[in-house]
Amino acid sequence: PLVEAKCWDEALAASEALLDSTFVSTALHDALPELVRGGRAATLRRWSAVGRIAGASQGLVDYADAEVALRAADFHRAIALGENAARTLSGDLASRAHVLAAQGANLTERATQAQRHFSAAEQLSESPETRQAALWGRFNQALDHQQSNASKRLQAFERASNSSVEHRIRTAHGRLSLALLEGGIEVRIRDAEVALTELSRDVDPMVRTSFLNAYSYALAV
């Protein structure tokens, strides 16, 4: 009932008390997307700890640990754990693990490794959110290296819209970042101001912070 009702804090407490590997694996599998979206790093850390003690699915535990590592800027650990999780998991969770490994690789200037993981993530994705994460990563990689296909990468991300708040914020972020290279920054700043009004809603803290950093930088140049 706790898992079906999505009572993740109560499910975590039950997991820590019972240490039942099957229950922990099932609960962690279902809880991960929501916990990640909410940026609940401390809770993810507790889940991974109880998962290791209970002998839960290694792939799920590694994935949770990789999320924590990425948000703590421990990029090398995020790469290693993300790759381990991607080898063990399947479907959308495997795709998410590839995204984590790719993000860590991109932030440590491993362009080829990042590209490989982003491509795998896009191919394995089963949800709009995960596909968007892969496409967003490919756009950022093209932007960071000032590749000529950055605009096309952003267009591919925009076409993958599921009308979510995070997609709208990232679209404004992407257009703003591209304008810093190609021009037209005044128009994109006005677009970003509209996106600012949505930041109070349920948005991944990493998406929010990244957008605000780009917006602040654009105002300063």
C-alpha cells in the first residue's frame, strides 16, 4: 500500500525497519523518478544506504548513488556509478543512468564518452522526460564545444515537448544560451523573463539553478 500510494517517506522508514530486499527494490524503483525530480539528495542517500544493507537491486542502488554524486559535483563517481547502473538496468532507468554518466563525462571534458552515453540514453528512453534529458544533454555538449549543429540540437529538443514546465524553462534557457553565441540576446532575455514566472512551481532544482545562472550571465554581458 505504501508504494501504491506513493508514500515514499513512509516506505523509506519501512525499508529501514524491515530490510527486505524485494520490498526495498520495488519501492526504490517506483520512487526514483519523483525523488530525482524533486532533487531530494538526502533522501536518495538514505535509500541507497538501506538498499545496500538489504541487498536490493545493485543497479537501482548505483543509480541512486550516481544521482547524489552528480548533485554533489563528484563527477568521476557519478560516471562510474552511472555506467554500472546502465549495464544492470533496462528500459527508461537504463536511459536515465546513461544520462547521468554522460553529464558527468561532459563536466569532466570527456566529449567522446559523453556523446556515447547521450546517444545510448536517447535510444533507450521510454518516457518524454528521459528523451528530453538526453536531447538536452546533446544540445549542451554541442553548445559547450561551439559546434555548428547546436541550433539543430536545440530544435530537436524543442520538438520533443510534452508541455511540461521543465521543458518550457529549458527551452528558454537553450534559446538564451544560443543567443549569446549567435545574437538576438535582447529578445531571448524577454522570453526568459516569462520563464522566470514558472520557477515557483515543482521544478528540478538542477534545472532551476542552471537556468538562473544562464539568465544572470546574460544580464551581465
